[in-house]
Amino acid sequence: MLDYKSIVRLKKLGLNNAAIANSLGCKWDSVQRIVSRCENVWGSVSGVPEDLSNEDIADILFSSRKSVDLDYLQPDCEIILKKQRKGYLRNELWAEYCSDAIALGKKAYKLSRFNEIVSDYRSKHDVSFAMNHVPGSEAQADWAGDKGHFLDCDTGELVEVHVFVMTLPYSGYFYCEGFLDEKMPSWYAGHINAFDFFGGVPAFIVPDNCATAVDRQHFDEKGILNTRYVEFLNHYGVVPRPTRIKRPRDKGHVERHVRIVEDDIIRPMEHLDIYSLQEYNDIMRRKLIARNAKDYSKKMGSRSSIFEAEERHVLLPLPVLQYRSYDEKEATV
């Protein structure tokens, strides 16, 4: 909820709307809307009683505009949230709402007010966006945004560590490992070591749209996987499910686990004295096992216990021979 009382207090002190928005960390048009409603109800912002609480001001402002709000098309929050679960963005749904309002000859709320109405409905009705995953059916892979570091004893310089993360959405069981770069051999090695850590292979994999997974020269709505990555996945019998461009929710599970890896593993390791990539990964492995064994706060068991009981046995078997990567080079005779 916006801090209506602070908006009123700062406006009485003579601050303009932009300064109030910057001070409270909200949007300018939100401040403008509240100031306008105060003027309609009390004549001016100065007329707002001092003894009203934040909730009292909100109730008066929004209950007093019911007659005016009849001119506006009211968003169907239930349908909007259902579409949002299917992957639609809030901006797209607002544009659709505006089109419906024009067709019906009514006014449409601005995006900020539209989002406020939908968010209030969601919180009041405790609407969640939980997805049902099938055991062993899918894995998601990505690189962590934050980099780790270790000290090179020969040069005395800090060396960056790029952390690969792969998760199994059903159990939440995940794997992470550090590499010196994000090139194709590191991408493959992360997959191979993750499959070995899981003791099996999922049926599908949702990769990040990184340069090692997709052909950047032929980028389309879903990305085109490069032939070498497809060849690698074929060796393990895994079917790829490329994500849409700039749609992180398509692999939201690994995005959440990337934050876990960054907050609970990478950052605490920055305070340790580490002198090689092998030492870095040994410490990371111990922290990874401990994090997987930690009990969930909102459901029974841990990532490890759910994985062992319900997911490990349904993974596809590992191939007899491990995939061997190769480099292609053009030579002139």
C-alpha cells in the first residue's frame, strides 16, 4: 500500500510531486493521483485531517470515488490473473483491458491504477501462481549473474569464477559448479557434471538463451538452438525446450535458485581465502549438499529427501559413454 499519509505530509510542506515520488520510491503519477483525489474530497491537501491513519485516508479516497469509478471499466481480476499464470505479461493484459474499455465506450484506468487493483485482489483472495511439475520430467539451466573469485598465488590477482546452475523443478534439487568462463566446453561440462550429480537425466531441459545454447545470428521469438548443443543433448536423450527472448519466467525455477546460489553460497564464500578453482568448487560442493539437505519452510522434507524418495528413480539412465566435445577450425592448405 502507498504511504498516503507521507504523501499528504510532504505535499503540505511544499514539495512537488516528483520530489515526493523520489523520496518515497513510488511513481510520479501515483502521487499525482492521490493529490488529485485529496483535492476532490477535502478541497485541498491542506484540508486532510491530521488524525487520520494511512488506512483511513485510503478508505476515504477510494470509497468516495465510487460514483466517478462507474465511468471506468472495472478490470476482471480473476480472468487477468488466470491469463498471467499462462505467461501473459501485466502490460499486455492492461493493453487488452484498454481495448475492451474503448469498445464498451468506457474509460480505462492507467497502468499504475490497473496494477494496484489487480494486486489488491490477488492479496485479498490469496491467489498464488504455483505450477505442478512432474517428477524427473524437466531440468532448467542458467549461469549465475554474480561472479565468485579466488586468489591466483602466482600473480596475486583475483580470478573471476562463473557459476553454472541446474535445477529439477519438481523437488527443487539443484547443482552448481564454478568455471573460468562461460564458453561451450564449460557449458557442456556443467551439464555433464549435473547429470552425474543427479544420477540420471531428465526428459526435457529448459536452457538459458546464452550464446553457447542458441544461434545468435538467427535469433527469433524462441531462439534457435545451435547444432552442437542439440547434438550434445541427443547424446543424453534429452529434448530441449528453448525459452522466449527476454522472458525469464519461462525458466523461473532456475532463476529463483540462481538467487539462492548467489545469496547463500557465492557471497559467503567471498570472505574465505581460496587459491584455486578446484578448492573453490570443493567448498561450493559442501555448501551445495548442505543447502539441498535444508528442510523447506512451507512443506515437508528437504530438496534431498524429496529427490531421493520421488524423483531419482524416474530419471532417464545415463549413457554408457560420456559425451566428448570437439572444436571445429577452418584451415587453408
